[in-house]
Amino acid sequence: MASLDALLQLLDDPDPAVHDALVNRLSGDAELLTQAWNLALERGQQPAVLTELVLRHDAEALVDAFAEADHLEAGVWLLPRIDLPRNDYRTAGMRALDELAARIPQATDAWMVARFLCDDCGFTGARQEYDHPHNSLLPMVLERRVGLPISLVVLWVLVCRRLNLACDPIALPGHVVGRWPGGYIDLFDHGQRIAREDLDQRVQSVGEVSAAPYLAPASDRALLRRMARNLVHAYMKKNDRLRATIAHGLATA
């Protein structure tokens, strides 16, 4: 423990020679890297140098796991490992979704789920800092109650699936909405109903003629890849090239 304490303290050493020697040592010793990372997390720390080393070490395995994710809920808990690696988001995340679904046991359709999420729970679109990576990561969306159109639709879909309610994610150019047997829902805009004509107007604003080619339900893999692409953009905006590169690997997996 004392040697690990000393190692963590050296992470803040401004001497380039010390920094390079430490990076080389940790990069070449996976067990030591794990021990240092676990100790740092135990102390509530996330040293930038150590985080980068762990991200680089885990990148290939993360991309492989994401490529093998065969359904939406398998993939959404892997994405936030770009933000904080080696964290178990799945256990707490699934519990949170289970609890949300349990609060609306009498829901008769997906529209009721949207109203519950937006009115009772306060989920809404991210109007400020739209490009922040946390708006694309479901654990953070659950915590902060704000997200991108796609992450809010994913939340809605996963709750609806727990209740065996019919729902579809519809991936338009530049926007994602929900569809249920009664029509379309914009989870980003407080769960408001939207008309079919509104979808045409939205895609026409980005140069498309009609929304018709985009009205087939988006597959789980398509949603996961789109969420990863959003993260590429978000991390590039923050000049975080390492995370953007890993996100690109996920998007193309």
C-alpha cells in the first residue's frame, strides 16, 4: 500500500523524466495499473495520467465488448466506460430502470410512460451544453434528468420494454423521436405529441424531401452506433482526442 501511495503521489510530479518513467512502468505492468486505479477510485480520485493509461489499456476490449452487444441494454452500460473506465454501470442502471417501471405498473401504453418520465420525473432535453458527453450517457441522463433526443428515447424504450408496451425509436436526420400506436412523441421536447407532417418539416430543414425513408424503427445496433457517433463529436468539442478515438472505434464496431 505504501508503494502505491508513493506512486499516486508521483503522478503529480511536474518533472517530465519522472512522468515518463512512471507512464512506462504502468504501461508495462497491467497488474500494477489495476492496483493503482482501484486505489485511486477508492479515494475518490481520477488522476488524468492514470485515467488515460487505463483508457488506452482497455480500449480494444471495450470495442470488442461493444461490438458483441446484441441488444440495446447490453450496449448502453458500456458507453459510459469511456467517461470512467472499469465502472459497473449495468447493475445500478438496470436497477434504476426497474424502479422507474415499477412506479407505473398500470401503464396501458407508451404514451403514459412518456408522460410519467417527463411530467413526474422531470426528464427533458438538454437545452444548455447540448454537446456535453454526459447527455449521451444513460447513467448520467438518469442522474441529471437531461439528455439528447436519442438518449431520452432510449430511456423511454427501455422502460416501455419492461412493461411490454409497444414502442419504436425513429431515427431522423439530426433528431430521434418515439412512436407508439397512437402517434409520435418528442421526448426531447417534454414528451409532446408531434404530427407526421412535423417530421417532414424537420427533415426538410436539413435538406431532405420527406421523413418517409426514415420511419422504419431503428434497430438496437443502429441506436448504439449513433450514440457512439454523438460521443465522437462531443469529445472532439472538448478536445479530448483519446476518448473521441475510442468512441469512433465503438461507432464503427
